Amino acid sequence: MKNIFLFLTLLVLSVSAMAQQNQKVQDSTKTEKLDEVLVKAVRVSADSPITHSNVSKEELAKRNLGQDIPILLNYLPSVVTTSDAGAGVGYTGIRVRGTDATRVNVTINGIPYNDPESQGTFWVNLGDFASSTESLQLQRGVGTSTNGSGAFGASLNLLTDAFSKEASGEISNSFGSFNTRKHTVKMSTGLLNDHFEISGRLSKIDSDGYVDRAFTDLKSYFLQGVYKDDNTLIKAITFGAKEQTYQSWFGLTADELQEDRRQNPYTYDNETDNYWQDHYQLHWNERFDNNWSTNLGLNYTKGKGYFEQFEEGTDEIDLYKGIVLPTDIRVDEDENGNPIDVPITDVIRRRWLDNDFYVINANVTYKQDAFEIITGVSYNTYSGDHFGEVIWARQFSDNSSIRDRYYEGDATKNDFSVFSKASFGLSERLTGFIDLQARLVDYKTNGLNSSGVPFNTDANFSFFNPKAGLTYKPSESNSFYTSYARANREPNRDDFKAGVTENETLNDIELGWRYHTNKVNVNTNLYYMFYQNQLVLTGELDDVGSPIRATSGKSYRLGLEVDASIQLNKSFNITTNVAVSSNKNKDFTSSINGELVDLGNTNISFSPKLVIGNALNFYPIENMQMSLLSKYVGEQYMGNTDNEGSKLDSYFVNDFNINYEIKPNKIFKSIVLSVLANNIFNKKYVSNGYFGSFDFDDSSSSTGITTGYYAGYYPQATANFLTGVTLKF
């Protein structure tokens, strides 16, 4: 690995040095904010050849009334969001360019946040995290080098609160439909003796959900200690949350949706998800002079929790722990075809996760005029226990008792990456970008999975992910860029359980034009992403509501994205974005009615061809903003076979947001009043769902088998509102 590290560093240095010989540079030794260095290794600058969007703390605050971060990002280009409970609180999800959340690489202060095994991002464990976010950057496509699992649709990089020079306090309360409530308290000591600061946040969010009884109970905290001087920034951060959500992650059938779109078919009163997660981070940034700086990041995350479920008439647990009801049996066959009796009983079970996650990031930056190189390493290690308990059964056998574990397994994952990336001037108007990353992954499992089947994995992967691009600025207002990036990523835990062992590979080509003036900003981007062994969502869910994926062979995504901001006058501006795309599986095959059928090129699941976001912003008086926010998402398929029964209809939804800030002379520095009216035209729509197939014997079929289909839907809330007040002092 040392050889790889030296190779990457020397290659980037040599290419950059040759480029510097031809460049005319401008002095760029101005002081950079120390806080921003924490995410410099995973973010890109405004002129880089990477397609991205930036969101500031002020922009997040306008609609931060309790909904999760994915919902707050709903109006960014190529973004589609969804909420299991329908109201934007609890289990929420984000897709970018049609790729699911497991393929969106999320980092917090440069530390990977995606779960190492599932690769998913569980925003329910980050309640009210927007209140502690200084800024975020969403990179679409492969993006630049990231720590953790590779980005196959986007990278989302969050920077937590910057230190404050002045002491401050904040109390924020909001209330709204479905008994939704958010209560937040924040404080900062300001810089003490010009060097030290302590700040923190406590939050409580509750919601009954749009779906009946789909309640959410979120408790979270954020605490930060800072030491700084002219060239040093040290941050000790801890944040975490405890969540409980009631079951709404299996959706509704078409009949249930038609009958009552708010109903919840689950009747067990504690069918809930319960999880605790705490993060501890230490960041040390040191600037030695105008050229050299270093950054060290350490992280420990502890997570533990369970999903409680009532199972009626199950025989799954009986086979492992002898929970029996002799008078209630079913007939099965053993491996020799002989009939056997299998006990059946009702049980309440808990499926547990207990995991630990350690990360170390270290990088060094050298900057001289227009030349900058960042070289770094990242190592993380994960260990997780998976086990199931029976906490009640209609009848226990003599050799079983409460909390017996009916399955138990463990997993470990080690991830090491090294990268060097540089930006440099090739001429007065042309700049280059090179980013080279090597990554080693080791994943092992032992024991039984939740079905009681032995699950033993020992997989190793080594990846090389090169990226390069050019930016050409013919004038101050115009710039053109092009880039190529390659990414590889390993299967996740569920993929391994399904027998997938090959990695995915993505090649991403981007071509863009940016036009910026004082009143008009336009970003246009054309992309072509082609995959080998892409793991696409089949549309089906497993027994705990997680999406199931399958390898699609060759596939591609081709799209055009345009986003613009136009300042018409002092009182009115428009921001809009349009994404048009074609997303295809090539030569896709599927088993239908007992025969393998070549379906040709089919649409990739959950990939709408058209996504539009728009905001009309009006400033009638000083310190007041009124915004009409609109989102259109075209029709999409929930499966990959273009089956008409898997189609989700398009939808067009409008929200209305008002913010007004009052600056009194006494007591408070600021009073902010906010109102968010969601879905103001009362649209009944579905933003997500699932679709699957099953085979049954049919003598009338030529093959003796007929394929049937089923679908489920997640209804989103009709007209609803949130209103809040924030007191700052």
C-alpha cells in the first residue's frame, strides 16, 4: 500500500508540475476559513469540473421546521425524496439521478456516515441535524474522492456548525399538522479569551405521521468544544440521537390505497423500530504557513437497537429454539422427501443490531498560487452483531425461555483508501484537475442470518478510481468544463445474502457550461454514466422493509441538467432546475411464466425521465421572504421489466413558505417567524413503492407455471402545514 500511496502522489505531482511551467498564476494566498478545511478533502470549489450544488445554513433554516434533511433538499437538481410516514419526518429517503440512497455517499466533517454493511443512510438517526449544519455540498455523479463506500449517484458532504466569536442562544419551536412538533435549544459561549468556545444543541421532534399511527419520536443532541488561534483549529464534537418509529415501511396495497390512503394495516401496538446512535469526533487542523496545512480527523460511532415485530403463525423460529405448540402444526418434507410435522406458533421477536465504527482520516495540503494538491489516507473499521430474540410466544417448549436468540451472527469490515488530488493552471484561462484514489475493502461474516441460514462471507476487493477534468474560462461570466471519473464499489450485506459477489463499476462523463453575472446564474450539465454489474432495485422488499437489489449487467444513465437563478429586481427572483434523462438496462432478461425472456432495453427502476424544481421568491418588505416552491416528478417504474403494474404516476406538488425576521431593540437579537404550507393544492400522490413477482402452478399455462405480480405504495400527505418561531439572543 505504501507503493500505491507514493505512486499516486508522484503521479499527481509530476503532472501538476508540468502544467505549472506553462501557467500564468494569480496570487491566491488569502486566508481560508479554518472550519472549511475540515471538508476540503471531500468538497470541490466553484470552478472545479465536478457537477455540484451548495446549500448554506441560511437556506436550510428557512424550511427547517422538523422535516428531515432529504426533504429539505427536495428542490435541488435531479433529486427525488420520499417519506414512509408521508409527512417528511421519520424514515425518509433521497434519490439522485435515479440512484437509491445506498449509492449516495454521505460524510459529516469528512467522516463516512453511510452504514458500512447496508451502505444506507438512516436520517432518522440524525433528528434535527439541519440545526447543527453549517453548510452542505451535493455532488452529482461520481464526484471527487470520498471516504467510505464509493459514490454511484451522488456525494453529500455536511459541515457541522462553525465556531462563533460571540456568545449566543436560540430557542426554536414549531408545530403543525399530524401533531408534528419540534423543540430546539442552542447555545454558544462565544470565544473565551479569544481561543475557546463551547456550543451545543438539544432537540425533540414528534409526529403522528400522515399514515395512521406511523408515529416518530426523535431525541437528539450536539455538543462541540473548540480551540483556535491564527493557525490552529481543534474541534471535539459529539452528537447522537435516540429514535422510535412505528411500522410504516411496508406501504399499502392498491386496494388499501383506494379504500383509505391513511390506513395502517399493522395492529400490534409496539411494531416499532428502536435505535440509539452516538458519534464522537476529534478534528485537528494546522496551518504551518501560506503553503502547507494538515488535517486529522478521528471518529467513533456506537449504534445499538432493535426492530420489534409480531409474527402470526410462524414456523421460522421453531426450527432453531424449540418453541412448539404440538396441536398446531403444518406438514412439510425433509431432504429425502419424507413428510414431517413442523410446529407453528405466534411470536413477538426483536431483531437486534449492535455495532461499533472507528475512522481515522489524515491529509496534507500544499498550495502555491493557483496550484493545490491534497494527499490523504482514510481507514475505518466496523464490527457488528446481528441477533434475534423471542420475547413472547403462544407457547414455549421446556428448553426455551424469553429472550432466547433464534439466530446470531457477526460481521467485520475494514476499509482503507489513499488519494491524491490536485488542481492547477495550464494557462491563464485553462485549469486542470486530477484525482486518484486506491481503496482496499475486507468484509467477513459468521453465524446465521435472520432466516436461520448459515451466512459466512470472506470477501476482499481492491479498487483504483481515477478522475480528471478541465475547466476553461473564456471570460469572467462564462466557463466550460469536462470530466471523466471511474468508481467501483462492493456489494452490501443483503447483496451477499442474495449470492452477489461481484463489484460494480461506473464510468461517468460530464460536460458542462456555467454562466454567472450579478443577476443571472445558469449551470448546464450533460452526463453519461455507464455501468457494469449495476445493482439496481428490483422493486421488492425484504421482511424488514429494506429494498432488494439485483445485478442488471450493462446499463446506462444519460441526462441533461439545467439549473438557473434569475434576479428580476430587488423584490423578486426565480430559481429553477430541470433534469431530463434516459435510464436503461441493456438486454435485460427476466423469468416470466417459467421461461427466461429477453426484454431488450428496459427502464431502470425508480428513474423518472423528467424532474423539475422551481422557486418563485418574493421580498415585499425588508426581512420578509415569500416563496412558492414547485416540484414535478415524471412517471417511473418500480421494477426493471417495464410492467405496467409497476408504474408510479407522475406528480406535481406545490409548497408555500414565509419567513419574517423581527429585530427588536431589547432582550432578543432576532425573532424569526416561519410558515410552511405543504402540498397547498391537496394533491393525492405516491412518491415511492415496491413491486415484485411470484410463480404459481397453472395447468392452463404452456409451461405449467404462471407469474403473478404484487405492488405496494407509500402515500404522501395531502395539504398540511408547519409553523414556527425562533428566538435568538
